[in-house]
Amino acid sequence: MPRRLITLPLFALASLSLFGCAKGPEKRLAGKWVGERIDNIPPGQEARANGWVRATTMEIKGDRLTVVIPGAEPRSGAFKVEKVHGNKVTVGVTRDSGERDEAVLTMAGDDLLKWDVGNERVVTFTRVASRLDLEGGSRAHPRGPCYARAGVRRRPRAEPGSRSR
């Protein structure tokens, strides 16, 4: 019985520390994203479509989302997470002009984002700046403060030209 009294509080404390570090969808989406490719394009149009996508950027900072598409004015507005299902996030965007858009975004890892643009086409973005980079902050650990608090340490890389043992 005394062992159980000790185990339960330790389990509760461990659970709180793990779930307390979980990032909400807004924080996971925050940052600057650059287009990498588009899937499901008719044959012969892939090069042109992928060139267009590689010049497309998306920046999410605070409650603002800005999309820059080649040949068009940047589209910017307030965004709000409307629905979350696993890694799939539906956001509503109210542009500065008052128009309302909806986007379905899927987090495919910390630095990969997929945007369902319709007609079974998906644009894949790569993160080039994190929320902290955009805010001028820094983080002690490359994967964030929660990762460092968990006691996980990366081995330092050897300097080029030096020999490691």
C-alpha cells in the first residue's frame, strides 16, 4: 500500500510534465513556410506548377496568416483554428478585406506542412523559420524547451577535420 501511494503521485507528475509541453496547433503552425512541391498535377505541367509552388510562402505569426503567391498581392488576415483531428487542422482566415477563407492543413512532422488546395491537390511546405525566430527569440535546445527539460541531450558534433574517438 505505501508503494502505491508513492507511485500514483509520481505518475501524475510525470503525466503533467509530458502533456504540459505539448504544443497547441497555433504554436505548431507558427513560423515561415516555403512551398516545396504540389501533388496530383497533370503530366507535362509538373515543372511549371512546382516552380510556382517554390515561390509561394506562408507566414503564421500570432493570430495573423499571410500567403504570398507569385503574380498576386500578398493575402493576409486573422486566422483561427476551427477544427483539429489528429495532425489535420482546419483554419478559418478573415482577410483584411473582410473576405473569409478556409484552409485544411496537415502537420507531417515539425517542419513539414501540407495544404489541401482542392481538386485532390496538396501543396507541401517546409518550415524555414520558427515562431521564435520570427519574434527575435532563441531557444536553448534545437527542438525546443520541453525537449531539453525532458533530459534528452544531443552529443556535440565533431569539428570538421578533427578526429572523434
